[in-house]
Amino acid sequence: MTTGAKEPSWLCAACGIALERGMVEIAYMGSAFPVELQRCPRCGIVYIPEELALTRMAEAEKILEDK
Amino acid sequence: MEKQRLQELENQCIQECAPPCTAACPVHVDCRGLALFMARGDFAAAVKLLRKALPFPAVIGAVCDQPCCAYCNRGRVGGAIEMAALERAAARFGETAPPRISLLPSRGKSVAIVGSGLSGLTAAFDLRKKGYSVTVFEKDGRLGGSLREHAAGRLFPEIAEKDFSVIESMGIEVRLNTAADPRDLPGFDAVYAAPGAAPAHAFPAIDPLTYEAGTPGVFAGGSLLRGSGNYSPIFSVSDGRRAAVSIDRFLQGASLTASRTGEGSLGSCLYTKMDAVAPVPAPCVPAQGFTNEAAMQEGARCLQCQCLECVKVCTYLESFGGYPKKYVREIYNNLSIVMGVRQSNTLTNSCSLCGLCAEVCPNDLNMADVCSEARRTMVSQKRMPASAHDFALRDMAFANSDACAMALPAPGGTCSRLFFPGCQLAASAPDHVEKCYRLLQEKLGSDVGLLLRCCGAPADWAGRDDLLEQAIDEFGELHRSLGSPQLILACPSCSRVFKRLLPGLDSVSLWEILDRAGIAAPEAKAAGPVVCLHDPCSARHDDAVQESARQIAARLGCRLEELPFSRRMTACCSFGGLQWFANNKLARAGIGRRMRESTRDYLTYCSMCRDLFAGQGKRCLHMLDLLFEDDAPGRAGRACPTWSQRRDNRARLKRRLCAGIKEETMPETDGRPELIIAPDVQAVLEERFILTHDITRVIEHAEQTGRKLTRPGTDRFLAHHRVGSVTYWVEYTGTGSGPFTVHTAYSHRMEIRERADI
């Protein structure tokens, strides 16, 4: 169910090109900060892996909610 | 929350009150702590603890008159703890080297002590520690005063020599064989007269609080306060200590009377439940004192008195590792933070607001009131984390939307009675709502209406007074338009909300109505199942409803067993207070505990309780299952509907009622693409509070815009879309108008600012 490391990488379906690492702005509870994520170099669509959403992002949300 | 209110609430919790032994001891020896260290065999820690209260632990251990004994709770179940013998053993086994007593820097003032009994030596010890020069005058040739004669046979000379040797090691000057007149000691800044049981006229007016003896700077205490027949070693120590406090204050020019309420022998307000305590007889104390094994056994006999009545019965209170006095303070502090981390948001939002704590608390402290008030403050401060209650509030909004909410008769019509099943019964068993509505019409006449919506309880639990008020106002308007009929309520939570916010409302419980209507068991149901009745926590104080539920269940053939926690003492299923959403892990632990109270099937009259039990694998019936299902026992194993199914059930009920009763059809809103979701994926969605409706929106958005990711060599897509304040991600197979197979979904609240030009 989770994205295995050995599986092929995601492509942007609209642009048909591989995602690359790039800086993306993430915002929550009035705070915004840049994060390095996989994104389409042309249209900007971002990929957030399931594991990242469930662990580090969830933790960061809790910290910001309690701030 | 005002500071004064905080203090009132804190004072209601008595867990931190001194136990009866410590309160009764005039120098407040931590008897409970001592016994604990002794039980563990940690004699060094035990004597260190003793030294905080006693200057001469071995002597007191040998001679103490133990006022603690009369108050010891163990006294009623085997005999009071032999505290003095424990103290003596602690000093004997725990203190191998002379103690190091630290002294404050010299204050340049001197005090004379007349008499070297326990009172005089304690005052000398305390004042020397505080940095005063101290001189002890003793008319005999050795230290000890009246202690020696009164304790003959118990006080071995070597114990006294060892304990009193600390006096000279601290630099206290001792003048033996020197009689002194306390009123004629020039050169001293203050005098403490502790000459033993002197004639009463020696100091006719000793202040019982300050020990002032008529002349400024002269203080007196010890046995002379009690007379020769009432010698008490421990009260002598107490006198010396309290007189030393006065002398120190006198020499510093401070008030002698301020803040002295905690001194001396006191009563205890600590409650300790004694119901299940087995007696363990007190040992005989040998003349030479306990061996270390005997001392450990005696320490272990101590009950370690404490209250914790609420913590014992509540998974929430237990899980944060403290007790209400601490929690109230933490919650208050959390509300007061301007900049910094609010560490107690989770504490505040995790309470189920069920009120069991208040039922078991000797002082009726109710954490539900504390948490409810705090949540409202957090909302008003705009500090309430959205993640805590967002899902439940969205569910409430949906229940009150046009998709689900409806009234029969339709606007314009009136009725004399109005069935209000509540949003969760409609979500769980929509056919039962319909059947129950028809049954009420059959029993009470066709003048019974039906109102489908949510009472506003989720908003109440979330501290959202704005949404609560809106729900109540909308309800009130509908209710008036229907001719202000009597309300028939199936859900105890609705009942509580309406009773609190609309106190004039004429309402009655469905269960009382059915009880009075004389619902009888059909023949086939005569030998029904043996079940345990779970009272919903919102019906805790509704004795009539509890009784009606039992009557109905019995008439429908059930053989009832009571759970250990029932009626007023019932336990929450963990949905209350939105605990299920705000702290799901805790909620699962709480419902697990409730489920384990009996291996029998449960029966309840709250559909949310029913479904949560079923969802955790506990067979559970709703009262209406007994009424409307031919195979009621089989119905106990019915799965808990998913959050998506609950929404669909409500919407479908409205469509069915509109189609069937009003003979007008609602438009089929269900033009959504078909989703194929395997049971294991469905379970994950349920755990993550992701609705199929949200998944549909993500897929529709991706298919319409083309914005999705694809994995080469597979037919899978990954798409995300923000719905409200949550971004949902769905990995799926399928294109166009579907059907779509969902492989996984997850969400986050953080917003991704996607730009093409970064």
C-alpha cells in the first residue's frame, strides 16, 4: 500500500516528465516555510509520499497547532 | 478561567493532602514515604527523608509517643503501622556515618536555650542551621533533660549519645551543670526557655501560636506547656521547632503570626477507599528494634494512602500520569500562554466529558466542566487545533444540511408530538428510525411528526458555542413552526443538550414512551439473550430512562446482567466529548476497558455506543434491535457502519421518507463514479477519517484537470486535492468516469503552495 523504494518513480501525467527535487512552500496555521519535495519541473505538481504525510508532516502539524 | 476559579477547582482535588499519619504528627514526618523506602529496603533514603522532619531520628524512633497511630488507616485492618520502630530501624540501618548538617552563613546574632530536652535541642539545632550562634544551658551533667527519665528503658544511652553528638559538631555551645534564668541572660538577642515540666507559674502567659513568654525576645515551650504527667517527645520536638520559627522571625523583624496555619497536629482531608483492603496483623516490636527484614515487612504493610478515585476509573485521567489537581493547573497554564508551546491542548481535548470522575470524587470535582470551559476559551482565543474536532463538526454540518435534515409534516403543518431520533440513529439504523416513527404513530396516533437533524452536541463538545447556538436556533425555529410539539428523544445526548439549552422544552425519552406504551415481547422473543446493559454516559443522571430501558429489555425477553459500572456510575464508550476524534488511541484504550467488563453481549440505548462497541469487536445490541429484528442475537454482530456509510444512510433515509410519505421524489444526487475499495483499504480510510465522498472529489478533480501523477509500467495514478482545510491524496486505478479502484488514501492539513515557476 505504501510507496516502496524500489518501485519506479512517479511521473507527471499531464507533462509526461519525471519529477525532480525542488523547493516547495508549505503553509499551516499562519506559518509558511520552504521544503524540498519531488515536483514536476514544468507544471509544479508536487508529490508527497504517504509515509511523509503520516509521520513528519503530521508531527509538524501538531507542533504548529500547539504553538 | 479566572485564577480564583482555578484555585477553587484545585482545592476540590484532595490527592495532594497529607495522609492522616503525617497530618497528625506535629512535625509532619512523611510516614507514607518512609514506609515506602523501608518496604524497598532503601534505608539510606528512608533516613534522609526522616531528617527533613526530625533532628534526632534514632532518639525519636526509640521514644516517640506516635500520635500518628490513632489516625493510621491500617489501624482498622490489622493494626496501625509501627512508625517509631520504622524510624529507629531507618536510623540504625540507613545512617552509617555521622550526618552532615549544612549551616547558613552567620547572621551575627546569638540565642540562648535553657534546657537540653528534646524541645530545647530541637530549637538549638534549627536556629544553628539558620546561622545563629546558639548556647545551650543545662542544669544537669548531660544532655536530654526530662527525656532521660521519661524514656528510661526504651532509650538506650548509645542512641542518645550518637544522635545528640550532632549538637556539638554543628558548633552549638553546650554549658552543662549550668542553671540559667531565661529572663536574666544578658548578651543574647533571644532566649528559648525549655526547662521541662516547670511549675505552671514560671511562665504564666505563653502564646500557644508564637511561644512568646511575656517579655520581648523571650520564648518558652516544651513540657512546661503540658505538665509532668503529659510528657510527649514528639510534641516537645514540635514546640522547639515552632519556637525556633518565632525566634528567627523575631530576630529578622518579621511577623510572628503570619502564615502559620499548617503547624502542629492537624486533621487530614485525604480520602482513601478502604473497601477492598485485606487485614494484615501488626508485628510485635522486639525491645532491640526491628531487623532489616522485619522493617521491610512493616513498611510494606503501609497502605500508601491516597485518593485517586477518579484516576482508578478513568482511562483518560490515568493516561496522562497525574491527577485532577495537576491537570487543572496544567489546563489553566495552557490557556495563559501567550508565546510558547501549548503542551496541554491534547489533555484538554481528550476528556470524554462523561462526568464519571465527579461521581467517584469525594468533593464532586468534574473534569468535564474544566475541559469544557477550557475548550471554549481555546476557541475564543483562536487556539483550538482544527484537527481535534473538524471531522465531527463536518459530520454535524452534513446531518443538518439539506441532504439529510427534514421535518414531517413539512413546513406549514403541525403535530402534537415530534419524534427526534438524533443524527446517529439515522446514520446507524435508518430503517429503525422509520419503523419507530410508524410504531409511535400506531401507539400515540397519527399526530406524531418526525424531525431528522443533529441537536448540536458535537459543537457543544468541541466548545463551539457559535455552531451550537446556530443548531439550537434552527431547531427552535422548526420546532415552533411545527406548533411546539412535545419532543420524543431517542438519544440521551440530544436530551442533555436540549435540557441544558432549552430548559422550557417539553420533551420525553423514547424509552419512557415505549415503556409506558407497554411494548410486549412477541412469543418468539420470549427466551431472549442474556445481555449486560450499558447505560450511555449522557443518561448518567436520568434515572427514569435507565429504569425504562431495563423494563423494556426485560419485556422483550432479555435477561439482564448489570455491569460493574452502570447507571450513575456508567462508563463512556469513548465517543463522548469527541474523544474518538481528538485522541483516537486513548479512545480505543477506553472502550477496550469498558468492553472487558463482561464477556456477555452488551445492550444499549445509544446508537453511537452500539456502533463503537461493534467496531471494536464487541457484540452489542441497540434496544430497537430487540423491537424490530427477528434475529436480535444475530444483530449484535452487525458491523459498525463506516463514516461514509453513516452519511449515506442519513441521506438515503431522507430520500426514502420523501419518496414514500410525501409521494414526491427527491432528485437522485448519487451521480458519482463507482469506487471499488477492498475491505483492508476501507479499514485504513476509516482509521484516517477519510470519506469516500472526499476520495471521489479528488479523483473527479484529477480526471477533469489531468493533474495527477502516474507510475510507468503500472496503471496507477496518484492525485491530490484540497477539500476544505484538508488535502487528500488518493492512489487509484481507472480513468474517465470510472469505475475506480482505490489502493490507498491519506491526508494532511498543511497546504502545499504549488507553483509552476519556482
